[in-house]
Amino acid sequence: MVQRPGEQVQIGTARLDIMAVLEDGSLGRPKLTIAVDVAMWAALITISGYVPVPLSGAD
């Protein structure tokens, strides 16, 4: 059982099913990363990067 904040943090990353136009004009899919502190149920969410989209449109 977790008793103190920061004792256990669970982290996950997922690619979002949306397209974004990046600063250089290319297309990419954002990667969302979330970290949840189990003791406090506090979440830190960030866009951790982009996965380039191939010109063919297939993943």
C-alpha cells in the first residue's frame, strides 16, 4: 500500500489519433505522456513529442 506522495508513480505514453501541423509544415501525431502519483492521484500530463506521418498516409 502506498503511503507517501512520490512513493509510487505510474507512467504511460500513447499516440493520439489526431494530426498536427508542425512548425516546419510537416504533419505529425502527438504523443501524450501521463504520470500519476498513486498516493495523491495527482496527474502530470505533457505532449512528449510527435510521430512523423509518412507521405503515403499509412502507419
